[in-house]
Amino acid sequence: MDGITFEQAADGLAKCLKAERTTLGGHRDLLGAPEDYRIVLAIPKTGDSNSPGDGLYVVGVRERQTDSRVICTLEDGVASGINVSSSDANGPDVGKVVPDINGGKLYRQSVLDDGNWKLPFRWGAIGTVEPSVAEVTVSYGGGPAVPAALDHGWFVATGTLDHQVTLAPRVRGYDEAGTLVYDSDTDPTYQRQL
């Protein structure tokens, strides 16, 4: 998004994985190599009082050996953090659409900046979908629902906020017939309040 090239995103993912392997020491191969991942999203990172400095987020998904994803944080071209999750963490009774429980860093600024977000703000929403889901929409901040891209069991949506919000994005999933099969507003595991 916003002019970030695939090459920049791929370079950022590689830097992030390399930095994490260095940190993990004896567990160097736990996250795999950059070529094990597909990049599904790269968006600008807006710095805030908890994590100063603009940069970018790169989201990569890995489906060989483990069904997992990473959110890499880069500031000034340097890897400054990684967040990892796996579908194993979802539990046995998840719905047809599962918003990423740790994806909040893509759609909110720091709680320390409550009432003082930097705007406009590029947001992203990610999660998993079952094959029976034909469409996912995401609405945020009172704006119209935007269609998410569906990519081999993942959904990805993005937009821009021009005002600060207090509720997380609303995620809805539909089957081939257009029937609503998931609504984050009725999901007791979805954290709606920011």
C-alpha cells in the first residue's frame, strides 16, 4: 500500500527474520527463512508515543510445516520488532472467520495516545477464513465496508481513517449464497473496544 514495493516488503521481512534469529540463539530455525513466507500486506507504520518513528509493517504468512504469520515492524529500514502467531492458538471451536487476535497493532495507535492519534492513519485488518467463506468485509470508523482480499485461507483489508475511533474494525464473512456466516459484533472472543 501507499507506494511500498514488493521488493521493499521482501527486504523488510528478511531483515526482521534475521534479527529475530539472532535474538533466538539456539532456536534459529524456528521461524524459517524468508522464502517460506508469502507477503500478504505491507502498510506504513505511524509512530506514536509508545513506538516512536514512522516505518512500515510487513505481514507474512507461512503455510509449510506450520500455519503461522508474522507481523514485522521496521523503522528507518531497521527491524524493530516481530509478532508471531499460529492458527494453533485459535482453539478447536473457532468460527469460519477468525480475526487475528494480535492484529491490533495494524489498526490502532498506542493507548498512551488515547485521544491524540496522528491522522490520517492507514490501518490494516488480517485473519483466517475457512474455504466455505466467499467474501469478507471490514468496516472501521463509521466508513463503508471495504471488501477484504482472500488469499489461501487468509483475509486482508485496509483503509484510511481521518478521525480517531474507540471501536475495533467490524469484520463480517459471507458464504457463496451471500449468507452472513460471521460478524465480529456477535463474536464473544473479539475485542471490540480499543
